[in-house]
Amino acid sequence: MSLINQFYTLSDGFKLPKLGFGTFNEQFVQYQEKYNEAIECGYRFFDTASLYESERPLGAALKDCGLPREEFIIESKLWYDEMGYDGAKRALERSLKRLGTDYLDLYLIHWPRQTGAFDEDWKELDRQTWRALEEMVEEGTVKHLGTSNFLPHHLEALLPHCNIKPVVNQLELHPGYSQEAAVAYCHEKKIQPIAYCPLARQHPLCIAEDGILAYLAKQYGKSIQQIMLRFLIQKGILPIPGADRKEYMLANMDIFDFDLTAEELSILSCMPQNTWLGEHPDFSIPDRKTNQDDI
Ligand SMILES: NC(=O)c1ccc[n+]([C@@H]2O[C@H](COP(=O)([O-])OP(=O)(O)OC[C@H]3O[C@@H](n4cnc5c(N)ncnc54)[C@H](OP(=O)(O)O)[C@@H]3O)[C@@H](O)[C@H]2O)c1
């Protein structure tokens, strides 16, 4: 079994394991045992968010595991109903309390805009929110900053106003939705792309038995999911799969002992782009609210 001992070095020198663990999963989001298991398997980089309701059980698992806080990289996000200068400050306080920690390694704006209305208000809201995040870094309650669901035009509006640049950007990325333009932009700006839903939440077109992913899985003696994760890593992307079962947690780590060829990477990059999950940063913004009364 390969351990996650390979790292991406971010633009500010911070090192992130090439694989993280996602915590937005209806099967286990509230169950501390699942995070205990993930820690036992060797996961050290955890992605959470105020929206997911996974901060509290994850924090409990981190506390109970007996390992020092510094061994872990905890990434959380503030939701669009927590944006703005004051909103962001209050959101961080709540996240720290739920996680039972006094700092986050990474703090992300979860979504670039609050509505799909074609107005410019979101730009100022992003800038005000970012100003609060920069102060958190100065105070030491957050170590590094990032964005989530920011496409190039969202980053273009924010970057000129940043004193501290985002070091990561989370996007939906997987074979069948590879968002090459957005990934190339992130790489050019030295922003590490992180792939959410890296397994396309088991989209039927990805796991089809007669598909290209199944063919490659057979060739390499790996599962379709392992091919999907390996593809992302070879594209310089950091996947954060969620997994309920321990066997999946372990299998998802066992992807560092083979290489897809350049031709296979090209084939996977050029798969029909028809497996996205349907939430677009500008046009189909998820209608969800955070629970802000739980602390
Ligand atoms: N920034 C954002 O807006 C955003 C949006 C969505 C998600 N995320 C983050 O991204 C993370 C990952 O996304 P996701 O969990 O929604 O989707 P995903 O990782 O693409 O897929 C998770 C599904 O794949 C299954 N699975 C995991 N490993 C497997 C394996 N080795 N073999 C077979 N099936 C396997 C899981 O099964 P089980 O159900 O049995 O575990 C689950 O049904 C989330 O947990 C969250 O942290 C971020």
C-alpha cells in the first residue's frame, strides 16, 4: 500500500499532500468514526466547509486521535451566506469552534457569488470578504488562503486587489469534466487546482463497463476510480475524494505506483464533457443555507 508521501509545493512554499479527503458525503458527514478511519488509513489533509456539517465530527476525530494538530492540514470554507467583511469574521469563529482548533491551515471562499443575477455586486463582495481573510492570516487564525468555484473571470476580478494571493482553487474536475481552460489559468497563476467530486460521484458514464475508464482499469489492474484519481494527479491537480468504506479509503490512496501514458491522458482529457454534476459558479448556484445557530 502506498502512503500519501508525495506533495505539491504551493506558491508560498506550503506543502500539500497530493491527495486529500473530502467530507461532504451524505453517507458519513456526521459520523466521527469515518474520520477516525480516514486518519487510521493515513489521510492528513481534510476538506470541510461550514455548509457541510462535517466540521464538528471531524474536529472530534482530530482531538481523539492523539496526534498533534500540526500533523493535519485542515481546509474549511465560508459559504455565500457568510460573505462580506463582518460575515467572514463571524464565519471563521464558528468554524474554529466547531472544529475545536485555534487555526485553519486553509480558508476558502466557497462560491464567488451569491446570485446568478448579472450584476457586478459580487466583485465588491469578494474583495471585502478577502480583506477579512487577509486579516485572519495576519492574526494567525488562518495560515493560507484560497478560493472555490472561482473561474478565471472571478479570479481576474479578485487578484489585483489581493495582498495575499490565493494558493488553491477548488473546482469540479474529473474525466468527463476536465475544465482545461480553468485549470490552465490556475497553473499559470501558480494557484494549485484542487479537484472536488474527483470521482464524478460515480456518474454512470464514467463507471460504464464498456467505457474508456473501464478499459484502462483492466489494462493497469486498477479500479475505474483509481484511474480517475491518477489522471488528475498526472494533470497536476489535487483530488479530494470522499469515501464511506475503509476499503475505498485505502484504494484511493493506492494510486502512486503506476503512470498513465501521455496518449491516455489526452484521451481522458478529451472524453465528452458530459458528466458534470450541474452546479455552475455563475448560472446554477446551489440553493443552500448554513446552520449558524449550532454554536
Ligand atoms: N467546493 C465545492 O463546491 C465542493 C462541492 C462538492 C464537493 N466538494 C468536496 O469534494 C469532496 C469529494 O466530492 P464528493 O464526495 O461529492 O464526490 P466524489 O468524491 O466524486 O464521489 C464520492 C462517491 O464515490 C464513491 N467512492 C469513493 N471511493 C470509491 C472507490 N474507490 N470505489 C468506488 N466508489 C468510491 C463514494 O462511495 P461511498 O458513498 O460508499 O463513500 C461516493 O459515493 C467532498 O467530500 C467535498 O469535501 C467540494
